Amino acid sequence: MCRWLAYSGRPVRLEEFLVKRDRSLIDQSLHSRLGATTTNGDGFGVGWYDDQQLPRIYRSTHPAWNDRNLRELAAGVSSPLFLAHIRAATGTAVQETNTHPFRHGRWLWMHNGYLGDFLRVKRSLVLEVDPVLYPEIEGSTDSEVFFYLALTFGLEEDPLPAVERAVGFVEATAQAHGIEDPIQMTLGITNGERLWAIRYSSEGRSRTLFMSADRETVQALHPDNPRFKGLTDEDRLIVSEPLSDLPGVWLEVPESTAVIVQPGADEQVPFRPQAHRGPARSPEPALEANGATTTAGSGPPPPR
Amino acid sequence: MCRWLAYSGRPVRLEEFLVKRDRSLIDQSLHSRLGATTTNGDGFGVGWYDDQQLPRIYRSTHPAWNDRNLRELAAGVSSPLFLAHIRAATGTAVQETNTHPFRHGRWLWMHNGYLGDFLRVKRSLVLEVDPVLYPEIEGSTDSEVFFYLALTFGLEEDPLPAVERAVGFVEATAQAHGIEDPIQMTLGITNGERLWAIRYSSEGRSRTLFMSADRETVQALHPDNPRFKGLTDEDRLIVSEPLSDLPGVWLEVPESTAVIVQPGADEQVPFRPQAHRGPARSPEPALEANGATTTAGSGPPPPR
Amino acid sequence: MCRWLAYSGRPVRLEEFLVKRDRSLIDQSLHSRLGATTTNGDGFGVGWYDDQQLPRIYRSTHPAWNDRNLRELAAGVSSPLFLAHIRAATGTAVQETNTHPFRHGRWLWMHNGYLGDFLRVKRSLVLEVDPVLYPEIEGSTDSEVFFYLALTFGLEEDPLPAVERAVGFVEATAQAHGIEDPIQMTLGITNGERLWAIRYSSEGRSRTLFMSADRETVQALHPDNPRFKGLTDEDRLIVSEPLSDLPGVWLEVPESTAVIVQPGADEQVPFRPQAHRGPARSPEPALEANGATTTAGSGPPPPR
Amino acid sequence: MCRWLAYSGRPVRLEEFLVKRDRSLIDQSLHSRLGATTTNGDGFGVGWYDDQQLPRIYRSTHPAWNDRNLRELAAGVSSPLFLAHIRAATGTAVQETNTHPFRHGRWLWMHNGYLGDFLRVKRSLVLEVDPVLYPEIEGSTDSEVFFYLALTFGLEEDPLPAVERAVGFVEATAQAHGIEDPIQMTLGITNGERLWAIRYSSEGRSRTLFMSADRETVQALHPDNPRFKGLTDEDRLIVSEPLSDLPGVWLEVPESTAVIVQPGADEQVPFRPQAHRGPARSPEPALEANGATTTAGSGPPPPR
């Protein structure tokens, strides 16, 4: 559907990976090799942390390959942590509010894949979103609703369990609607300090995801490649598809796996959707029209 | 907030009222006289019925005054029934899906005004939308949710009572949330055969609305004006503000009033919000995640 | 570079060929089979003659495949004569003024191909444009300059010789600059009454061009295909690549050939660039800064 | 026509002046007080020097007031030198290539005003542009041609005399065409090290231009205003209209005057258009179609 890229490490200009590679993300917008679609021309977005460690977003509905502002920005901005996403829409409108990454507070979220038969389950999923968060939803995509479900289930406190619960809830909802293929995803998530990348699909044949090998390995394999001279131990790229054909540089992230990029050693852990046992969320603040106070959604709702 | 125009009558080119008047709608996009805002530059939309009597929409996020495609279209297309709307956004994103008129089946809907403190009541309002209709909501505006509420309450069967119920529901919901100024509106609504225009606000000081005088009056007042030579008895314009200063041509629509433009004599009737007694809508088709079948809306609501 | 389509015949909705074919023009914007590029996502344009026989244009910088307005327009507008073009930019900006078809008076012009090494010859070519026409040039493409050269050389009086002279001039100018591959082109040109389609390139290996077979042939080959029931003898499509795989329906236009679609029998004639012998054009109206009146360009300049 | 702002001094976030003032530039896009037009909604541009001292540009065709990317960029980017421009178009297309600032090498240029009766003189002006520079012209505005004239006349070597010659040439050309009001302008120009601001018009009633007072004056007048605590002696703003009503903070730049903002003391000098004595420029590299080498421009100017 889409292609994305996430970088964490020493500050680099965005163009380093968005533009200046044989198979840079901008190149992939026109000629993806591994994507479900060749062309990812339905808008794009870049999210980066600025020198105040605040997340900034540039999003556009134009194809990445012909957007001059993107090239200017990518040349002019350096960051130690950024995400970029090129979109191939699957029905929902091409508009900035449908373009990744999505942002909430310090968090950025991007998604490649889909929630199966989304329009059939959309209302049930949206009802589960914390009513306090609900008004923030601006677009119409499955990916944004998915983000707000994960936030509802505790993303800001502990991201992986929250996403596991969100996926569990999406799968349970889909199954209740008789939908066979509930979810397909690779996710890139960050709070400005760590980066979580997840590969999963209900059917067990997920969209591709790769991470760059560690500095030592890369430099040993390519001792004369000037591109790798300045690498540090903390530099890590996660990508939907490799930016080059250099052997040994790109490691496939296994199925049903989450990668955590962080200061010091990174981690790789299994990703297992959690059976839904009710979200921990803020009480519904809204009064219904009849004036009665209710709690929203399925609550801490034993008898459901 | 916005400005709009609705025409019903003999087929005319759209440019007749969008472009070729001293104070055409395009002119009003830059220099509104009566609007809450002078500039209505946050996109626009035109809806017209084509020679198959099907509604077509052109919407853009650019200001109407500098959109060349709008001028081309307005010059090239004739229609016996069309709506046009220029937007001044009040917080929600400038995107085509937030641009009026909105469409459902044969129906078009446009709104000038607001639902008070919308983000606080949005979830409660959206929950009331018929679950079958819910997935059609593509944008993030109050006006679109308002349209889907009216559809939920029976717009397609009997428009005025449906809007009266929708307004009643919006007002009741707002009051339950302690919102003082629930709704401000002029509405233009059509199914391709009739045109309903409504002026109302909870505070009783509504946005302006005018209708053109009947053929006989206009021609008697301006016997030499070539513009009025070809008028027929069926021609009627409804506008947020007059397209000219010609005396006697524009009649103000009174507060809390609906105008029905139709073959034969048009009508003018009081508009009175209806206390909400529960919508007539299709049963909830969705299964909740636990597999139980429920009906939608806020409740197990027998006595509502 | 690009793909295009021209239709002349009984009035049909634009969507008939832009949308409702297996390999409609919109489909080709994402998946061209025969184009120099697979993706033609750098904007598009549609030009049609309205019920006053006036040419109207809708142009957009978005990819055709995701532009909702294009689908609305294509569904709502019928015309007996229209052109449509999808662009794959080759360096110049993606902006509406670089999008085909270009218009002058009643004339529309669209081009697939290029003028070789355009930036090196641009000034020389532009200097040759009639000074009266010069201020109309709004964009930065080779195709628009080419159009204004053809207009300068008499397009409105006799199109084919004018284009032959324009191509001759482009080739001579390129050769003087040592450019090996001066021009590559298929052209679609119309004045609202006739349609000229030309296939030519300096190297003799031109971009593909096809025309639909005549009614009798098509109906004989496909007697049961409902699509062809309503055909008339005047219906003709010219396309960069076929809209279907139906055998016998699409005839390749030969190299260096012009097709003239007109009431009665269409024509097919050789296309031969003309050695440049000076344009027939209006005298330069401009005064130079020193106040002397001069004639523009190379004038009616005998010895050139 | 337009409004603009230029800043030079200690690095500040762009939002400081684009967003965070009562009458910030974004506010002026909707509500200009001193402009020839109230609304400047036909696109905008920002040019800044990044941490490599390279000029970067973000330009958009949307109104500044509703462009979210502009707010993101303005919040995320700091620079010691930047320009920003909001456009009110006067006939030419709303497209990024018509949006200021324009860039050549390290130089940025923005203009408020017009060249009188531009389409009548455009060809004569463009012919004067150095043929080496000519292919860089991408848009269709008077302001961009003006920039390329100034470059042709030596902007990169000595800016003020070059602009004086360019204005002299524009005025002479206009007079030769019988145009009464040749030029109206305020200009903001920079090479990344200095900033030139010029106020001039042929009629002697120029668009407004203001500069901020020096640090000492501002702090003496407003000792308690926290906004001015961090000022340095080098900080200087030049604006089409003041960003606040604070007395003593904004000094009007006199008619026919240039301001030079530079390290150490800034300068203010008279601006006097120079009679055109032929440009100093590179020899014409182009071969005409007949193969003869010619020099460009209107002149037989031997000693050039």
C-alpha cells in the first residue's frame, strides 16, 4: 500500500535517505520494488524532531517525486530521529489529514497495510476510542483510527502492549463481523526517544520490513564505502524496502516481531496480539442528550 | 463563516451568478459585505444537476477567486438547479471533504454557520448517526455531521421535519453539555426537484438569507434591465447576501423560517426545532467485538 | 512521457473513455503499458467543446487517478469533441500552466514527447514566437512554446503546413546548437470542428499512436459487443495507446503521418517538416528601449 | 499587492514573526491594514538560510493563513536570516513558480509592487535578460523577470547599482511604450550575508516600508517588554507594514531609499534609477537557426 522509513541515530539531513540513495524513499514513490503497489503517489509525510526535541510534520497530497518543497526541506533540515511515509491510497480521500505520520503529543505513528473491510468495522472501532481523544481524529483512514485505538489502550505508557491490545481488539472486532483478513501492518512509532517498528499480519504473511545492520557489520563488509565512514553505534534505519542492494546491510525483520531502537543495545521481541480485556482509559466526560452521565465505550465492562 | 447561493429555474450557466454579477459569489469570496468574515478563502464547492438529473460536485481547497477551473466550469456548464458555497474555515482542516455541498444519493446539503463548541459534542452527535450512514462521513466538519443527522432523522422522506428534529437533537445535546449557543445556520438543501432554504439560530439572530423576488415584481421594478428579460416564473435565487444593490429584487428571509422552492408557487413556513423523540432509522447492523448484536445509538432507549 | 486521447463524433460523456474502459486514460495514468514511463502522475488536463462550441479546460496538478473532480466532471459533461492528457514531467515544474491541452482562441493543443535539450534552444525558439502572441505564454514547457511556434507559423489558417514549418524550425534550431535528437512527438490539435493528430520524430522512431477503426469494421468484428451498438460513422478516437485488447479495433498511425478527423471521410497524409523560410506573422508592435521601432525576431528576413 | 518581511540578526524561529505577533505576516495575509489589497491569499513563500548557510525555500499556492505546513516549518526552523512573502496576484497564475522569494545561487529576491502594463513590455524586458540566465525563468510574473534583469545588470557583484540599472531599464522601456506608471516596488534582497531593502516607485508614492529601530532605542522605550530582552545590536526587521502598534519601534523607510542591513552599522542610502547604458553580461552563447553567431539583446552594443 505504502512505503516508509524511520531513522534514529546521529543527526543527519533528511535528504540523506529521502533523496540521496539509489532507491531512496522518493525513488520508491515512483518505482517501488517490493510494495503491494508500484506507485505510491497519493501524498506523503515527514515527521522529525527539531532542536527542541519537538515533533514537526510536513505533509502533502502531491506525489513525493514531484514535490519541490520536500526536497528543500529534506536538504535544509537535520534531525536525529525522523519518519517518512509515502502513500498509496486504498479508497479513502487523498488529503493531508489522511497522510502519515499521525501525531499526538510527542508521538508519531505511521502504518503500511490496512484494517480489513474497514468501513464495516469503522464505527465499532471508533466507539472504542477514548472520548477524550476522539475529537482529535481529523481524517478518514483506518491507520489513524488504529493509532487512536493504540493511544486508548495505553500507547503513551507502554507502547508494545498497547499495540498488542489494539491489534487484538481489531482482530476480535473483525471476527465478530465475519471478516477473514483483519489486519496487515508494519508500524513505525516513536516518542522522540525510542523507535518501535512492528511487523505483523493476521494471515502471517506480512508486508516486508528491514532494518540496517549494526555499524561494525556494515563497516566490515564495506570497508571502503565512504557512506559508512561516519556511522555510529546508535545509527539505525528501518525501512519497508532496502535503499540499496549492498549485501549484508539490510536484515529482514521476522514475522510477528517488534524492534525497539533505543540508546544502547536495540531489542527484538515477539509481537503477540492480546485478547481484549477492556481499555484503561479516562472516564467519558460527555453528557448524553438526556442529561444522564454515562461512561463511554465498553468501559471496564464486565457483563458485555 | 461562509457564503452560499442556490438557484432553481430555467437552465442557466453557472457563471451567471458565480461570476457575472457585481457582487457575484466569487466576488464575495474576497469581499463579503454581510458575512461574519470578510474573506471566504478556505475552499469552495459547486453542486449541480446534469442532463441526467444527477448531482455532480466540483470542490477545491483553493480560494474561489483564483481558481481557474471554477471559471471554466462555470462558463461551460448549464443547469436548472445548482448550489455553490465558499468557505471560511473555523478550525477544521481545509480539505475537499470539508467543503460544501455534501452529497448523499440525490441530495445536496450546504450550511453557513456552526454547531457551538462542536468538538465537545461531536462524539455524542456522531453516535446518533445511523450506523449504515456513518461510514460515509469523510470529513471533520460540524456541517457534515449535521447533514448525516438530518439524514438519520428522515431527510430523504420529509426534509423539514427531519431538519427540525436534527436541530432539536443538536440543541438538546448542547444544552446537556452546558453549551450556550448550540446552533447558527442557514441551510441550502435539494434533491434535484425542490430546494429548501432555512434560516435559524438558537439565539434568534441568524446569519442573513435573501431570496429573489418573483418575476413579475422584478420586471415591473426594472422594466429596462436586460438581465431580467428572460426570467420565468420558476426562477429563484437564494443567497447569503444580495448579488446586487437593485432595489426590490432581494427579499430577506425572516428568522426561523424555511423557504420551499418548487414547481408552481413557492412556500414559506415557520421553522421550529423538534424535541428529540428518537430517530427513525435502520437497525444497527454491526456486531460488537464480543459477538453480541446490539442496536446503535446511545441506548437501550425505549422511552426516548 | 505522457499519454493522451482525442475524441470526435456523436456526443458522449467524457467518462466513457477517461474512466469506463479496462485501460481507460485514468488507468493509464497509473499503469501505462506502451509509454516511455509507466506512471503519468504529474497532472492532467481535459479540454472539451461545450454546447456553445466553446473550448473549456479543466487542469490539475494532481494525478488523474486520485482526482475526484475529474471523475465528477467526466460523469457530468458530454461533448462531441474532447481531448485529455496525462503528464509525466521531465524537469519542468508541475503546475497547471504546464498542463495540456493548451488553448488559444478556439484551438486546443496537446503533445506527447519533447523538444530535445529544450533549455539550450528555448530562447531561440521563444524569440521566434510572434510578439503579439508572446505574452500569452504562461508556463515553462517545451510543448507550450511549440504550440506558439505553430500559431506563429499559421496554425489557425492551415494547421498541417504550420506544424510542418514549426517542426522544421525546431529541427534547424536544434541542429545549429549541435543537438542530435531535436523532436519527438505525437500531437493532438483541434479547432472544435476538425481534429488533427500527428506522429513524428526526428529519429524516425516515434511515440506510439493509434486510431479507432471505422464503424463498419468494428461492428463486423464484434457484432455482439454492446459498446459498439451506438457507433456512428463519424465517431473516432485517437490515443497514445489502445483502451482495450479487442482485435481489429485499433489501427496504428504510421510514422511521419498526420490524420485528419472531419465530417465525412477522414484523411491520412504524410507529415514532412518544412525547411524554415521565415514566418508569416504580424509586425512587431513593440518599441525597443531606445525608442526605435523594430520588427521582431528574424522578420520576413530573406537571406536567413 | 503583497506583503513581506525580512529578518537578519541572532537566530530566531521563523514563527517569531510569521505567527507570534498581533499583526504577524500570517495575520496580514487575511487582514492587511496598509496594503493595496486587504487579502493576500494567492500563495506565499519563505526563504531561509540553513545551518550550512544555504538558502532553502518553501512555497505554496494556498493562503498562508490556512497552511498547516507553514506553521510546522515556522515552529521547527530557526535561522539568522530569512525572508517571507504573501502574495495578492494581479493577473498572473497562482502557482509556486510565481511565488516569492525567487532564488538564484545564494541570492533571494522578493518584490511588492508591479511593473506597469507588464504584458506590453514583457518581451522587451525578457530579451534583455542574459541568455545564460534566461532558461532559469520558470514563472510568468513581472517580479521574476525584474530579478533576472537585476542579475543581468550585475546584482551578484554590486546589488544596488544593478537594481538601479534594472529600474532605469524598466522605466526607459515603459516610456518607449508610452506607459505612464513604469514601476512600483519595495524589494527585499539578500545573499545570505547582507540584506538590501529598497523603496521606490516611478510616481514617487511608493508602497510602505518599515524597519525596526535599533536595540538601544527599543529597549529604552519598552524597558519592561519581555519580547525585547534578548535583542542584539544586529537584529533588524524590515516589513511592508508594522507587526505591532508599539510606539517608536517601527521607522518608515523614506521614498527612494535603500537600506543595507549588515554586520556592524547598517546603512541608508538614496536609490536612483540609472539611465540604461547597456548591461554587462556574458556573451550570447546561442547560435541562431541559420548557424550565425549573434549577441543577444536589443543592441548593437560594441563596447559592452
